Amino acid sequence: MHDSQNLSATATSFNRTLSLLKGLPFDMAREHYARAVQVGLIERSMLGWARFERHMDLLEKMTLGPWARRV
């Protein structure tokens, strides 16, 4: 019983790691956008950020399909 619990915990951790790795390119794009705003390359705008975030969410869902992260 103890071994099966360890295996289950390992599988859960592995799945979480894969999920994070699949989302990494999208998280990096979000980080680059935020940095561009900080240095003044992109105008600071809540509407602009919301539009960008919607596009990133759609791109992630189109790219990863059923493996895309859910909020």
C-alpha cells in the first residue's frame, strides 16, 4: 500500500511538472510583455494587458488543445 501511494505521488508530481513545462513559452511571453511595459516599450494599459492576456490564453488553448492549462 505504501509503495502505491509513493507511485501515485510521483505520477502526480510528474504530471504537474509536464504541465508547467508545456506552459513555459506562454509564461515567458507574458514576462516579456511585462518587462517591455516596465522599460517603456509598450504603453502601460490595463486594457492592453487584458487584450494581450486573452490572446495568449487563446494561443495556448489552440496550441496545446486539451493539455492547455485551465484557470
